[in-house]
Amino acid sequence: MNSNPKTYLDQMVESEQGQLLKAALPYLPHAVRQSVSIYAKANELLNTIALFSSDAGNQQMQAASVCHTDPLDMLNDIRRYCSGNSRKQLDRINDIMAMAEMISLMNMDMPKEE
């Protein structure tokens, strides 16, 4: 079981019916699994297209980007949806950015030579 939370987009485009179909896949006959899986994913694609085709959907997806977001906050938010190597890479980027910020703060505190 994957413990990563659903992204905001997934929450908006997935349906309960689609989740039920995907949960039932292991119990279906082998011959119909592919068709049911494609059907569930196609419905998600149609929901995604409908979401981005509407002004309300576009506004919902832009809500987070309207305000100024600190890159470190953004990385930490994205990190919740990652695991394994992706998470390690984000952690490295986060560490590098934090170190760069500390160096910048230290340089601001140093007296200027004339």
C-alpha cells in the first residue's frame, strides 16, 4: 500500500467509481483487467481535460501559484508525494538551497571592506 497522499490534481479528477474499478482489478479475470484499467484511466483523462477547459477549474489549479511561494516551501510540499530516489534528490536540492541561504545571510552580516 502506498502511503503517499493524493495530489490536489488527483483529488480533483479521480472519481469514487474509478477508485473502485482500480481496487477491483486484482480480482477480475485476466482477460478484462486491461480494458477496465484503460477505462478507469480514460475517465480520469476526460475529467482532467474538462477541469482545464473550464475557467473555474483553471482558477482552482492556480490558487496556490497566485501568492508568492518560497522555493523551499514548494520543495517540502512536493516531497510529500515522493519516495525513494525522487525523495532523496529533493532532499539534496533542499539541503543545497538551505546552505546557499545560510551563506547569503552570512555574507550580509560581514562588514564591507573599503
